[in-house]
Amino acid sequence: SLKAVQCKKPPKKKLRETISLLLKQNGLAPALICEMPKRWEKLGDLVVIPEKSFISSSKWGLLGQELWMVVAKALGANRVAQQAPIAATETRDSNLQLLLGDNGWVRHQENGILYCFDATKCMFSSGNISERLRIASMNCSDEVVVDLFAGIGYFVLPFLMKSGARKVYACEWNSNALAALRYNLHINMVEDRCIVQEGDNRLIAPQGVADRICLGLLPTSEGSWATALKALKPEGGMLHIHGNVKSTEEHQWLDHVQMRIKSLSFAQGRNWHIAVDHVERVKWYAPHIRHTVVDVRCKLLL
């Protein structure tokens, strides 16, 4: 039937058709359709559109809430929000703007893990799913993990629920992220195996306990590399170091990471062999800049 065919329309086509109709009904220029989002992110029942969508605000504003209701319906959501630059603060708060809906609290299911958070206050990147799945696929049985930038539990939860880590120390200093992290540990029933440490990881991270360290801060986590090395057990372990890297400078970045880790470990009196174990290219962060993760193994020299 015609109804069945309409139901099967791709969301992008459905969105284009409904917005075109809305423009026509309100006597607005059809050319405005080019400002429609070409991609979006779904977080539970909230759809997040890019910052540069509907940029002719004086014209789109004439449509009021009707525009956002049309967007939500076409994309199978109940609420709509728009991306904004992350706050230039040490706690890297979200500046997401809610366009339709009463609040930004979402329940987002991924790989059997429930992530709950206020999207207007905490960051969550669906584009990093490949790295969360990679962490989930690791065998960390009986390991102690320290996550120096835990956030709402992006990697803490996969380590606990999928990788089999015995214990995770989760360091975080953003109060909104901490509230979501504690809630997520509780609702996923893993709070008994996680120690949440509130504050600057350079001051509060544990020392000499970890088999594995996660350093998931962008654009760089270098300010906490020495802290990470102190957190490793005397025999060494694995570092997962995230960074934003120019595509033409990946080799230089990897050399810098390896040499800096060698230098810092030597300064701490650690007799370790430092080697790059794996390089994971997660996603394009910006033109010619890639979110990259390097796994660095620190191994005791006999």
C-alpha cells in the first residue's frame, strides 16, 4: 500500500520532503532547503543536528516550534537539539542547545550498555563507538584499570561490563559528568567494582596499582602522561593515549609519544621498555585532523 511505502522512506528523504512542504506553506524560499542537516546524531529519543544547520535564523525563526516538531517527527525523535562548540574550560562542558523538549536528559543504549546523561551539560560522541567497541572486545580479566578522564563512563562501562576488568578507578572533575557517571555505574549494576575519584587526576589518581590506563582527552592528554606512568604497577602495563593528530604528522606524533613516555618513565626511575603496540584511527575530528589512539606498552626490562 501507499502508506507502507511511505513508512519505508529513508529519514533524510522524509526530512527533505516535509521541510520543503513547510517552506512552501509559509511562503519561504525553496533554496533554504540547502540548510537542512545532512547528518545527525540520535541519543535515545533526542536528535542532535549540526551547528551549521538552518543558519538563516531570521527566516527559519518565522516557523517557530513547528520546524523542530517537523524535524523530530521525520527523524523518529521526540526532542531536538543543536550542536555548539564545546566550552573552552578545563572541564569541557557541553553547550548543546535544546530546541524542542523540556530537558536534555537522555537514556542511550549501545552495545548492551546504558548511558544516561544530560546532553546539554555532558559530551557524548556517537562517532567514538568504534573505540568503545574496541575496548569492549579486549580481554582485561583480573586487570585493574585507571581511567584518568572518565566523563560519564564512556570507557569505564565497557571495561567493567564487557572486558572483564576486576576494578576500575574513574577520575573525573566535572560535577555534571560525575553525577551521570555515578548514576550509570548504579543502573548498569557495576558500582561495586568502580572507585570514583573526584578532582584533578594529577592530584588524586592512584599510584602503582594499574595494569592499564585510559587517557581519553582531546585534543591532548599529555599533561597527565606522568600521572599515568605513576599509576602503573612497577612491572608496567598498557597506556591508551588519545589525541587529535594531523593526517600528515601521524609518524611524528607517534615518535613524540614514544620518546616522551620513555623520558618520563626514566625520570621516575622506571626501568621499562616502551613500545607502540597498536594505532587506532577512530574518526576524522576536523579536516585533515584525526582522532587517534595509540596503545603504548611499558614492559619491565629484566
